[in-house]
Amino acid sequence: MTDADLLLFLGLDPARLDPALPWTPCGGAAIERLRGRRPCVRCGWPSTVAGAVDIPGHGRRWVDRCMPCLTATTPRGEARAPLEHTLAAVTGAAREADAKITIVTDGT
């Protein structure tokens, strides 16, 4: 996922994000930014991760996120197995454990 894709996925206008400082060794600028306890750009909770994206025409911009939103919006790469195999394994494990489950997918 590119920086532009991330902002599109989050529904963010880069012009509304704070300009980020140039890259610094050891993430000093991001650490300093976290001390300000800015809200997560996705949910509004206090951010725990400060990252910068570089967007053509806008330069570097801060994207502050809380850990749940960071996890939810971080690409994990391609699936290692087809969805059908994963669903079969999950339902098999549930059957073996005598557990009732409901699986909801988006069909992709």
C-alpha cells in the first residue's frame, strides 16, 4: 500500500494533515509528536503511533493513529491460502471443539 493509498483508505485529505518534519534518526520527531497526545486520524482516540507519509504536492504529513487503528489499516500482504481452505480449517476446528461459530466474509 502506498502512502496515497493509505490516505485514500482512511478517507483523509492530505491538505488537512499537519506538515511533518523531515526524517530524523531514531524517529526523534515522531517521539516528540507523541508527547502532544494528538487524536487518532481514524477514530479520535489518543494516538500511540505517529507516522509520516510523503504525498506529492503536499510533502510529508503526519498520520497519527492509535494501535487498534494502526493494526486495522496495516496491510498484511496476500493470503497464504485460498479463503475456502481457511474457512474449512476454522469450521473443522470449531466442530472438533464442539463450538458454535458464525463466519461473515465480504465474499472476496
